[in-house]
Amino acid sequence: MMPEMLWKLLEITIIIALLIPMAAMLVWVERRVIGIWQDRHGPNRVGPFGILQSLADLLKILGKEDWIPPFSDRLVFILAPIIGAICVLMSFAVVPFSPDIGVSDLNIGLLFFLAMASLAVYSVVLAGWASNSKYALLGGMRAAAQTVSYEVFMGLSVMGVVLLTGTFNLREIVLAQSEGWLIQSQFVGFFIFLVAGIAESHRLPFDLPEAETELTAGFHTEYSGLKFALFFLGEYLGVTLISAMSVVLFFGGWLMPEPLSAWLPPLVWFIIKIMCFVMFFILLRTSLPRPRFDQLLKFGWMVMLPLALLNLIVTALLRLTGVL
Amino acid sequence: MNKEKLANSLIFSQLRTMWLVLKHTFTKADTVQYPEQKPYLAPRYRGRIVLTRDPSGEERCVACNLCAVACPVDCIALQQVVDDDGRKRADFFRINFSRCILCGFCEEACPTYAIQLTPDVELAEYDRQNLVYEKEHLLINGPGKYPDYSFYQQSGIVIAGKGKGEAEQERPPIDIKGLMP
């Protein structure tokens, strides 16, 4: 019993120790790739190709004064970024990385992910509230409304997957796709999940909670130093998480079609698929403008929610009649 | 739906935007990698200010103060002295480059082409005091942009070695008290 637990703890430690530097590297990757797409170079000075830029940024942010505004609600102010980072990291517990790697085979893994995504909004709302400033509060309010609206059909969009595989266990969902990825039948569900995922991780074009052109920096306006870094960590881990979930739910996780699967180990295939999605997220950020807030909510409730419901009903009907 | 309407429709326009951005993966960056790669600066670029000399090697500046008056940030300070040979010179000439905005008004105001801006913009210093340039730092050993111009050879001012009416555009003075026609 004991060695098994120790082995599990070691696995958790390794996964976290790899995820956090990866999130830091993503900052550099994003800046570099956006630079390329905007006909610039991006940060290319620190180390070869600027690969150590994140390290330099980290050292700088550690040297910053960890300032807590005197007008803020101290306890909540400190708690908010920690909640954000922990919620995202917890979600990774149910992600099956490869046939043998993965922290937990929770039988309600998908629900656990949705629950953690819902909890993550507390970090943003509490940060906006505790900062006791206009911009932060506006950002927090927007985050609350946006996340609550988009959560609804995020849950609905993955129900099609659950219908077809008959399980909430993410590992079993992946294994059920050995015949063919679920994107074949669930492309509408995938599209809805992706849009909702972008809104959940409040990335551009749905970054209204932190819209810097209108709200300075939104909910993290008053944050600096390490706590600001935690928000950033949460955001980039969130991007990775949504990418990982898209891959697990719709693109067969670590599975690949026959000739390709032998070329590289399953974990590498999984990471490659995730990176494709991350690149897509970055592409969205460079190319799309931010909608107005009422447009965002209207789009969510008037277009995406009916579409998700329709997808669910059609999937159920096709399942019932035995087509799928 | 006609073609234009399709192009303007919500989802198609978003996809098109993303495609256009993606195509820039293969476009060369416009950035000039500055410290290694210097951008071309035109000869008349407004950079560091210099004081030039006339073709005979004398200072052109006559310390008339017009540059100091024209300067919008008051970064030029100077004082005039008249030498024994009749030439006017700046006793001191000081430009504070930490204030200078490189607008070039001093160059435009200068009646003797003495003060000129050069295409050198690398003025960075660790110590602000080092940005205060004195006359010895500003003077160069050449005529700058106007190689042939010499103020004293054009004007009627008498200096040692050049009497009244001996400038290039002058005729010898007429003796108005004489009886000759």
C-alpha cells in the first residue's frame, strides 16, 4: 500500500513540476509566435532564440514588491490568485496523459473538470471584489456573467460525448475512441466546447474581464509581483487544460491511427495534439477583435445554447435509432 | 447570398481574418535588429548637434544667440566675445542634450551655418551630466553640409586680413568726399 501511494505522490510531483515550467514557457512561445504573425521577431535576446525570456521575467517578477493595496480586503485579495491556480491544477488530476500516466481515474472525471472550471471563476470574482477598485470590480462582474453563461453550454456540449461513450471517466472516453475520434460525429459539440473553453479561460477574443483597452487590466489591475504571476500561471495552465480536454474528448487523447501511432510514444502524440490547440488559441488571440460585452452574452445565450441543445437532441436521437 | 454578403458574414469574416494572419507565418519580419544592424539614416537626419568650421578652419559661430532664442526647450547657452582680430566667437557654448528634442530649429535659425544636426542618434549615457556638451565637444574639424560657405567672406564686417569692401559680394568703398566722377 505504502509504496503505491509514494509512487502516486511522485507522479503528481512530476506532473506539477513539468506543468508549471511549461506554462512559463508558453508565455514565451506566445510572444514569439504572435511576433512572427505580426511581422516582428518577438523576444529573441535572452538565451538561444530568447528561450530563457520566461526565466528572466520570473526573476524580475520575484524581485518586485509584493504590494497589497491598503484599501483592499486583505485576506480575500491574497486568497484569490491561489484559488485560481489551484483550481486549474486540480483539473489536471483527471487528465489522462497516456495509457499509464494520469493522476486519477475518477469515474466522474468529466464532471470534476466542469466543477473545477466553475470554481475557477471565484478567483476572478473575488480578485475583482477584494481589489476595491472600479476597474477590477467591472472585470470581476464581467467574468462572473461570462463564465456562468458559457458554463451552461460547455456542460451541454460534452454531453454528446458522454452519450456516445456512456461514461464520465476520461480515460474510458479516450479508449472508446480507438475505433475513430469523436470529432467525426461531434464536430458541432467540439466547436461549442472550444468557444466555451476560450470564454472560460478568458482568452482573446473573449478576454472581456481583463480587456486592457477599457479596463486597464480588469480584475488583476491591483495585483503585482508573485500574485500577479499566479494569475498568469492560472491563465496559461487554463489554455493548456482546455486544449488537453479538447484532445481527450474529441481528438482521441493519446490515440493515433494505425501507421502513425507506432512512430512516437503515446505521451508525445498527446503533447503534439495539445500544442496544435495552443497554437490555435494564440492564432485566435492575434487575429480576432474583442466583441462588446452585450454581444458576447447575446451570442452565448441566443446562438450557442440553442446549438448545444440541438446537438444534444440530434445526438440522442441518432443514438436511439442506432445510427451512431 | 451574394459574394460580398458572404464575405461580411460573421463567421466567414472571422475565418478569413485568421487565414490572413496565418499566412504571415511566412512573411519576413520588418524589424531591424538594432544594435547589430544599423538602420540607414539620411544625411539630413536630425541627430546630435555639431558646430562647424568655415573652409579656412576658423569657427563659423559668431555667438549671435539666435539658436538659443529659437530653441523651444532652452537647452542652448552661450556667450559672445570679440577677439582682437575682429572676429566674434562664443566664449562658451553649451548644449544640454538631456533637454534637447532634436527639432532642428537652431539649425534653421543660424545665420552662418555654424550649428548643424548630424545623423548620429546614439546619445545614451549612464550619467545625465555627461549629456551636457561643451564647445570643445561640439566643434568638428570640417564645414559640415555647406563646404564652401564662409560667413566673413560674404559679409561686410571688417576683420584682420580683410578690410572694408573686400568681401566676395562687395565692391571697394567709394570715397564720397572726393571730386572724381
